Amino acid sequence: MITTDHCRDYIICRCSVHAVRLDTDVQPHVYASVGMVKAVTGGYKVQYHEHGPDHPPLELDFTPPFKRVSMIAELEKQLNVKFPSPTTLHTEETRQFLDKLCIQHNVECSSPRTSARLLDKVCQLCMLNPE
């Protein structure tokens, strides 16, 4: 059982790499994570008690293969908005767009409210509250 006393970032091995080739660079990390879940739990599904043991758990499913999702397209679909071009993520205009989106959806993001941090928070919103 994973509880709120555990940090999800340390439970699951994360791979943050710029300009990766999906099949050769990321795939080994994906299968390492899947193998770790299988070795520890005996299966591919994990019960995660996000709000403590007194609340119903979320079921995290690590069953491969994973669906590939275009991040911006999926965010546009789930939030019913049109994002600025991904090539403009570094601009102040895009930062303001993401800032307004976080405010509109009551997403907390502490300072500094950079485009990268705001986008991360919006992604968390959609991952934790999918359609």
C-alpha cells in the first residue's frame, strides 16, 4: 500500500530527458518501472491512498503497453481550450495563458509561476482528474 506518507516521485522511477527517442531512450525506463511494480506487488495494479487510508484508494494500472498521448492535444480536449503553439511555450504570452488557466481551474502553483511549472500543474490536474 502506498500512502500519503510516501512521495510518488520516489516510488516510481522517473525519466526526465530532453530530445529523447521514445523506443530507444524511454522504453527501457518504462519497462524497468513496470518490472519493479510487478516484482514488488506481484501484479501490474497498485492501490494508492492519495487522501489517506480512510478514503477509497486510486488504482494505478501499470499494465503494458501504455497508450501514447499527445500532451497538448489531450490538454486541449480535456480543458476545452486552444493552447498556443508549443513552439511559443517560452513566451510571456503563453505564461499568462497558463497562469489564467490555473486560476480558472483553481490549480495552486507557488512562485515562481513559470511556464514550465504552470504547465506541469495543468498536466497534474488532467492526470488526476481525467474525463
